[in-house]
Amino acid sequence: MSRYTEAICKLCRRHGEKLFLKGTKCATDKCPVARRPFPPGQHGKRRRKDSNYGLQVREKQKVRRIYGVLERQFRHYFAIASKSKGITGEMLLQLLERRLDNVIYKLNFSASRSQARQLVKHNLVKVNNRNVNIPSFLVSVGDKIEIKQKEKIRKSIKELGEILKDRLIPGWIKPDSAGLKAEIIALPAKTDIGFAVDENLIVELYSK
């Protein structure tokens, strides 16, 4: 499966806002978006007015990059959302929020979603007392999540938790930070995603 391998901070600069792809670095003065708040490249400082289609594509790309999913995966989520009961755009965001790697990130067990994805892939996460190594696994209400009993890993996650203690955990997740456990007590709402997004632009793009 292909992955983006170039400088990640270029993506944030391209969108003109922090997408928090580099973990703790994004909250420091070293963040390239804060130092160079214009798109990368030779003509980055030139003003460019996007068409309506351009805005739709840019919004889709922003959400896709934040959650670290490929285009094919994103289309799959949209197809599920469009067939679900409810508002398509909000259902799409809910599906992305329910990804296991995103839940690990929201619990402050990792500094970024990419780091959370590594934790899951390395078979360090349990869901309902079962090993789950699929980052795209969708959690449901009642699911119980736990980091495996590996002292070195648990120690590093707890140390990271102290650094990230000011980062709020959404209300749909009930954390047990001391035990590195959590329970899903509700489904996420749009207000839980933590960044500004116009999901209607994405719906318009895929509805053409």
C-alpha cells in the first residue's frame, strides 16, 4: 500500500493551517506553518483563488491527510456514509473518528495518528481483550480498549501522556489513563473532531 513519503509539514503549509501531523512539534515554535505561513514552492507566496471545484478537492484532501487514509479508503468510507441513516457528511466524519488509530490518538496514547497507527500495527492494542492490529478497525459503543502489558511501551506512553495532559479527550471516550484503558460510551459527533471542516464540500465533490 502506497504512503506519502515526502516532508509532512509541506502538507500543512499547502492547506495554510496546522493539521497536527507531526505530533508535539506542531505545538512548538519550530512548526513550519508558524514560521512560513504560505504554500511551499517557488511561487508559494503568490495569491491564488481556487474555483469551487478546487475548494472541494482541497477540503477532501485536508480531511484525508489528517486521518492518514488513501483515496480508495476515503471513497469507501463515503460510500458507507451515503448509505447510512443520517446526514452523509456527518456520518463520514463519524466513521473516520471511529478508526482505532484515531481513538488511540484521541486518548493521548500517541503524539500523532501516524504514531498511533504504528502502535496498532505492532500488535500492541487490544479491543475487548482481543488483539487488533488493523488501524482502520471501527470501534463501537461498549468496546473496551487497552494497551498490552509491555512495561517498556506502557512506560513511554505514560510519559507521553504527561506531556499531552492538556490535550482534551473527547466525551465519547471514557479513559482510564492510569491503566492505559478506555471504553467507548457513545458515537462521536462532528463537534468531537477537533478541527474546522466543511463536510458539505466533500459531499458535493463525490455527488457529481
